[in-house]
Amino acid sequence: MGNLPVVTTSFVGRMGELGAVERALQEHRLVTLTGSGGVGKSRLALRAAGLAQGRYPDGVWWADLSHLYDDRLFVATVCDAVGLLDHSARRPVEALSEWLAGRRPLLVLDCCERIVAPCARLVAELLAAAPALTVLTTSRQPLGTDGERLLDIGPLPAGGDGAEAVRLFRDRAATAAPQLSLDSPSAGAAAADICRRLEGIPLALELACARLGENSVEEIAGRLTSRLDVLTDDTVWPQRHRALRTAIGWSHELCAPLERLLWARLSVFPGTVDPVDAGAVCAGGPLTARAVPALLEGLAAQSVLQRDGDRYRMLDTLREYGALWLGELGEEDLLARRHAAHFADVAARAHTGWLGPRQVEWYRRIADCHADLCAALDHLLEEDTERAVEMAGRTGLFWSCCGHLHQARGYLERALAGSSARGPHRTRALWALGITRTLQGDHEAARLLGEECTLAAWHDQDPESMLSAAHSVSFTLLMMGRPQAAHTVSDRALAHLTGDPLDAPSYMRCRVIRVFALSALGRLDEAYEDATGLRRLSKGYGEHWARAYADHQLALIQLMRGRPGDAEGHARAMLAGKYRLRDSLGIALGLDLLAGAIAAQGDGVAAARTSGTGHTYWRMIGHPHRGSPELSAIRDQWERQAREAAGNPAYESAYHRGVEQDAESGLALALQGQLPS
């Protein structure tokens, strides 16, 4: 269990430090690796965490904080890292504390230096709430928390041919220039000299190695020597930073002009970078969008960027250097505006494509660029509140389904508070905020917001606005246990739609509410007909969100009709659809249904194990009601059936196996061994 990043390069040396970290983790609950940028704190922490996995039955979880410049998204980032997608209205730190309490995990917080005080507060609260939790952090300065064990990480030893710095240099040189031999006396001496000159700083050494395809090791040693001899003013660059700054500066100078320009402009991205986004945001002047992919590859070949699947990642130290040059170019404001405009456009295109065959693709796209969307909204909230309202409304449902409810609510509330302009964009934002509050169980606030959304829609006289308002109101009513009222509102709104449903995506959302209301009212024949029609329509559009909920209702209806075999098929179809969308709430609902279908067929052990996996998903989202209220009694009936079939001891054993297994493995087992792509 866990989410440790995958590393493609070998780990060299540091055996003494690894031993020290291992001992510290066994003796202390908070261990912080300190040291200057580029010294290898993150890599050492990753290696130590990987080696320690066997001692933490509840997983090793890695939270990358390098993209954070304040504490607004800090707790949410940690929640995402440990797999907590809390749907409740609690403070995120309360949900995180409850999630970790009673578990024995290792939590790694990487790059804490910009938010040291918030890190210290959170770590102190988590350690108090979760007695079995251990925390490993990396930072350029200590957190200053009681009980913190500090390990200062220095550069690699650089003296002698067998020094660890030389070993690292040789290892990276073999990758960067396989044809190059360092076995001659002059090459070996030059390599050792480079390592001494760069003081054994791993990042500096890797940047130097990246030049071996174009320069001999002797040439690199000579050029670094001349550069370092010039840099004698320690008031400009403190002694301990000179070697790294020199290596970065030299790498920067050796980049082609367009590579340097792209390096600077890429610093506006807070996280990993997609080539298409890089072209859209960074192109301008002599740098064309067509040239960007090759330039990205060029920067990766020079170790300025790291490949991360189909995306690219820039180390924090190098991003800082790029940001300095962006300031020298006078382009900070320009690039911030371009970045915000581009990701506002991404949100607009995702919203337009929601009801169609690219729906899953758009959900993945929104999830991948989450940090960029947040940065874009932060910029728009300062510079263009009307555009912020528009963008926040368009991301609302995506974020709600992906588990980012707290961010969705925060951005929607800030955007709506900063703007009073009427129109469909504001109505959509009101709808999105209402859905968010309902999912958090804040029903009274959601009901009042639904009334405001209805009034706004009446002013708009726009079909999508009217349907969105009806969806907001009827969803809240359904979750409040008022299915008749929910049916009345959704059915009335659907009756007034005269155009193409593609022009009003909330048509499908209202259809989902109407089906749920019909089955809750016991009108099973009508519900079955409506759900079958909804599934057919959804399949025709190629979308998965509404289709999965249609399968949910078909599974429930077939269970209530005494046809558990048919119900099992629909439940698995729902789970597959919701997994593709990464919709944890939908997965939790589907697992409950699947457990009921299996129990009704007499397999109490498999039902118990599936129910245990469902419990894990419900805990992940912290949902207060586990779905609509009428499902509670039915769920109790399924559990009684499973217990009778399996016997209490076997039921409890299987249930706990499901709870203790990691969520995705349990889901794969429920889907008969394979997760959908």
C-alpha cells in the first residue's frame, strides 16, 4: 500500500545516511532531513521510505509539496496523497486526522521549506491524533516541532577516485554518454576534479553529466574550473551555494536561446507539464508552439526536466532559477495571464465535452492539471472575478466527482463573493456550489442555495440554467429523504425541455434524479423503464457518468424484484464506469449494491469481502449518509442475508479482509480480477 514515486535511475551511495534514517524512523515519530537545495534530500527520503515499506502495514504515502507557495492547498494536497477524498463538511485536517487514527502508516512530506509553519502545525496535530503514525519530511530548514529528529544531509563525499560523488558521476555519465569511457588517467582525474569542484552536490553533478554528449570530461572540468575561480564574492552567492549555482548557471548558458526562454517560461507551471499545455502557454515571439516538443526533449536530455510518463517535471531548485530569469525578462505577469487564460479555456472545453464520448478523457485531463487549475483560479480571483466565476462553475462537477470537494467549495464561494454580475455563468457556479454542499451533507445551506439558483435561472431564461437549478434543488431533496418532492421538481423541469439534450447537459443529471426518486417511491416499473431509457441515451452519447447511475438503479430495481443475478451484472457495469471516472462516491455506492446482489445469491463470504472494500471507500470520502437515506434499511437487509449465509465468524473474517486490503486491489477483486482501463 502506498504511492511512492517510480524512479528510473539508480541510487548510489548514502549507505551511512540510509542507516541513520532507518534508525531514526524506528526511534522517533517525526524525522526531518534538512540540507540545501539539490543536495539529494528527496531522493534519500524516497529510498529510505521504499526500504521501510515492510514496517508500515498501512502503507507509505508520499506528498510532494514543491508546487505550494502558501498553505491554501496544503492540507488538501496531503489528503490527496494518502487517498482521502473527504466529502464531509468537516475541516480537512479533522478528516485527515480521523483517517490516519488507528492506522500505522509512514507519511512523507517532501519540500516543506516554503510552508514550514503550516507543516509544523499539521504534523503536530496528526501525530497527536494518530499514535501509530510516523512522519518523514524534507526541508531546507527544520519544522521546529516537539520531538523532531533532525538529520542534516550534506553533499556526497568527493575526495578520491572511489568517492561516492565520483561513483554517482560515473553512473550518470554511463547513461548520458554510453560511448564515453572514463577509464583513462586523464578522464578519471577530470571526473574526480569535477566532483570536487561541484562539492559532491548530486544535482550539480547530474547537470554536468548531461553535457557529456557534446563535451569531453576534460573540457567540462576546465570550464567549471574557470567559472568557479571567477566567483569569489561570497556576498552574492554564499559559499555553500556557489557550486550548485555555478552548475545551474553553466547549464543555462549552454542551453540554446530558445531552450533558455522555454526554461524560464515553464517556471509558471506549479506541477508536471503536458507538452500541449507548454506549447499553449509558453509560445510567443521567437518561440513557436511547434518547436516546444523538441525543446522539451532537449531540456530533458540536459537534466533540466525529468520525464514523468507523457509529462515533464522540473525540480524545484531549477524552477526557482527559471523564475528568476522570467523576472529578468519582465514576463511574470504576461505568463501568469497566459497560464490562467489557457486553463480557463481547458475548463471551458471540458465542460462543453462533458456529455460525449470524450467524457472520461476530460475527467482525466482535469485530474492531471489540478494544480494548474488552482493556480489559474487564484490568478483570476485577483485579476478577473467574472472569469473566475465562469471557470469555477465549469470545474465544479469534475472536482466533486474526483473528490476535490473542499477545493471546489472554497473556490466557488470566493468567486461568487467577489462578483455580483448575473447570467448563466453565475447560475452555473451557484449550481456547482449547491451540489458540493449537498455532497458534504450540508443540506440546509444547499437548499437555500438551490432557491437562489432557481431565481437566477428564472432571470437567465436559459434552458441549461433552468435544468441546473432543478438538478440542484431535486438532488438536495433526494438526499434529505424527500423523493416525492425530488421527483416533482426534476420531472417538471424535464417536461419543459424542447431542444437537444446535448445543448443542456443538466438534462441527463435531472434524468438521474428522477430515476432515483421513482425507485425510492417504490414505482419500480416506471423506474426500470426510465433507467433503461437513460442507459440507452447515455450509451448513444458515449458518456459514462449518467450511464453508471442508470446501471446503479437497474441493479437496485432487479434486487428489489428478486433477480440478483441480473443485479450483479448491472452493479459491476456501474463500478467499471465509475472507476473510469475515478468517482469514489459512485464506487462506494456500487460496491454496496454488488455486495447485496452476491448476498442474495447465497455467497455470504464474497458479499462480506465486497462490503469491506465498500467500507474502505466510504471511509475515504467520509460521506455522512452513505448515499440516499432509503438505502440504509436495504443495506441492513443485505448484511443480514450475508451473515446468515456465511455465519458470523466467517462473515467477520471476510469483512475485515476487505477492509484491510488496499482499495484498488479490493475493487479489482470485486470486478473479478481486472480494473477497466
